[in-house]
Amino acid sequence: IIPIIRKNDPETIIVVGTPSWSGKPREVFTSPGGIRGQTNIMYAFHFYAGSHSYLLADLEFAANYIPIFATEWGTGTSDGGGTPNANVTR
């Protein structure tokens, strides 16, 4: 799909999902099959403080190498429940 988007707008930013419901941006950086040779690409990340705190280490690692955009973010759990997790929310 990237070539089709580039044909219509060569400069636009394209947000691409990451593995496991956009929860593993580190795999984009470490995968040999990742997107190469493109500009203006950002990678999606979904984070919910109440259920995804274990993803923060991968996010912090990947953010040193690839541009990441939080396309979903919340203070509770991914199912919409729970109470705000102020300790993990950044």
C-alpha cells in the first residue's frame, strides 16, 4: 500500500501498525523484513497503563531508533475497565 500512497502524495506521513495489536515496536526495529528505504514513516503503538506496563521497556528501546506515534492510549485497561493507573501513566 505504501507505493500507492506515495504515488498520490510522496511527502505525507504514513502510520504503520506494529506486531501484536500495535504493541511491539521493538520487533519492527529488529525484524529483517521491516520497512526499509522509506521516509516519513511512523509506527503505531497502543498503550493502556492498567494492562500494558510490561510494554514500556520495548517502547523505550524502539523509540531510540524509529519514530513512534501512540494511536491508542489510556490510563485504564485495554478493555476500557479499571481505574486510572497514575504510577504507569507518563
